[in-house]
Amino acid sequence: ARSAARSAAPSPRTIATSRLASMFIQTQNTPNPSSLMFLPGEPVLEKGGHNFASAREAMASPLAKRLFVIDGVENVFFGTEFITVSKSEDHAWSTLKPEIFAAITEHYSSQDPIMNDGEQADSTTINDDDSETIAMIKELLETRIRPAVQEDGGDIVFVDYAEATGVVTLKLLGACDGCPSSSITLKSGIENMIKHYVPEVTEVREAPPDEAEAEGLKAFQRLEDQLSA
């Protein structure tokens, strides 16, 4: 993930392409070597983003389900125009990319929906019962921070704001999840920007994995251990 406030020129990116059937799919590197962006040239989500941290979560999406069938895929994230796939360290992109290209092409050829149950409400949607402070945080995330983070194949979503302490909790998704520079981005870039525009905020923290994600990671590790035994 990149700092939303940095002024340095972006690092060079590697873009590759694959033409399968009638689809022209591009890939783009992210700051996380274990995550790669796939741009199918077709809409993915209408807005926002959706993260799948396990095969169980992927059951909500025919496309994510196809991707999780591939050995080595650990996480899938959908943006509006891209799909970020994260892999395990012991699998090479040279092996995984052809399978991912094929899964994406198969999905768009099938005319299946991206999500079975429709898109969930976006986390940065300002609700009627949000306080003025929360509304300002969500607006800042939506207009200034998320666009920069999404350029690197990830996303950042609002989780909570504690009025008593001024602590904002955010969740990093996609390529940002597990990225070596994500903690630096969260503190030096995102926290500084939010504190500048919303003085009530005293600190920004990253949300820990929720129960479903933690269980999914444990199950994946157990499977990896069994296969390597």
C-alpha cells in the first residue's frame, strides 16, 4: 500500500497482458510481492470493494469461488475495475497466472453474476445516524485516501471510531493486507492526513483479523501442513 499523502514519484510498475478467448486481461504489480492486480477490461464491482479471506467467504461470489479453487490462492479482493489475488509464498506467479487468467475468462464467459447476493453497503457510506466526526472521516476516506490505496490493488474501509478516545479503526484489504509497508502507510500517511483534517482523531489503528478470517487462515495452514507432510 502507498502513503496517501506522499509526494514522491510512484515507483515503476510492471504491466503484463494475456489474451484468452475474447478477453484481454492485464496484470499490474503491487507494492506487496504476494499480491497481483488483474484488470479484465470489464466491470467488476459497481462501487467500493469486497474482500474474500477464505474459500468459505468466496461462496458469496461465483468469480471468487473459481479463484479459490486454484492451489496457492490465499485472498481475493474485488475493486470496481480490478481483481487483486494474493498467493502463498511457496507458489510462483509464473504457475498461478495462467490458471487465474483462465478462471477470470471462464467467469465472464459464463455470464454468472459477480456476487450471488448483490453488493453489500459500502463501509464509507455516510448513514443518517453517523456523528459529524464519523461523517468527516468517511468522507475523507472516500475522496482522498481510498482512491490512492486502490491504485495499488488494495482498499481501506472504516470499522469504528471511539468518541471517548478519538481512536479510528480501519481495515486494510487486498494488496494492502499483509504488505510490508502497510503499517508505515497507516501511520505516516493515513493517520497524519485524518488527524490534520479531523482534529478530534488522536490515533488510527488497523483492525485485527475477524473471527472468520482467523479461522480461514488456520484452516488454510492446516491444509498446507497436511499437503507438505
